[in-house]
Amino acid sequence: MDGKKFDKNTLKTLVIAASLLLNCVLGGASYTYYHHLAEQMNETASLQSQVSHLEGSVSDLQAQVDESQPAIDGLKAQVASLTEEKNGLQTQVDTLTSQKADLQKQVDTLKAGASSGSSSGGSSSDSSSVPAAYSSSDDQSETVYVTDTGSKYHSAGCRYLKKSQIPMSLSEAKRQGYTACSVCGG
């Protein structure tokens, strides 16, 4: 019987020792698990706090965007209006540039006509050979040329204008005492 008791006692001791060992292992594992779980809960709480803070920042920024939107829309409308105005002004510039080119052609034609009329022996005072644009009533707008040293006024292209050529209105040239060139008729 002693062998059976010894076996039973040994078995009981082993069961108790195994139980204690299992409790220690499970207790340690439980402690580690609960410690890890507590750390994760703290980290989750910290992240939740950060999320709440960021959501508040997003709300503030959205409010700023909403507040700024009318100003942005107003500026966009101004840009559109200024672009339209610029396009209108560009059209006017293009029209005026075209008109200027047409007028320059007319002036060149009139000057060529005046030069050919005086070089063909016609008198510059003969109103039938001089276009109306060069008549004395239009002395203010007609351009003639004087030299640095001479006392005569000349038409563009006159051979006496080789060294210097100072433009002025016909009326100003007459007022300053200049007289018509005998070659080009002024």
C-alpha cells in the first residue's frame, strides 16, 4: 500500500506543482496581455485625442475657406471683367492701328503727289496741282523740314535735306521766317 500511497501522494504533489506552474505561466501571460492591452488602450486614447484635435482644425480651416469664398468669387468676377475690358481695348488698339496704317498710306500718297507735282514743273502755289491736304488752310497739320543752317523749308525727300532734317508744321516754319524751297516748293 505504501507504493500506492506514494504514487498517489507523488501524483497529488505533481498535480499541485503543475497547477502552480500553470497558474504562474497563465498569470504571467495574463499580466503581459493586460499590460499590453492597457498600453494599446492608452495609445488609442491618444490617437483619438489627436483625431479630435485634427477634426477641429479641419473645421476651422473649412470655416476660413467658406469665409473667403465670397472674396474669391468677387476676385474671379473682377478678373473676368478686366479680361473682357482688355479684349475690348485690344480690339480698339487693333482698329486704331489699322486706321493709322491707312492714314499713313494716304499721307505717303499725298506727299508723293505733292513731290511729283512740283518736280514736273508745276508751281507749289497752284492749288489745282496741290492736294487739299496741303493747302494753306491746313498749315498746322502739314509737316515740312528745315535744316540746321538754311532759311528754307522743304518737302520730304528734297535733295537739300541730306545733312539735317528737322520736322515742323508749315505754319511754325512760316512763323519762324522760313520760306519755301525753290526746288521742292516746301
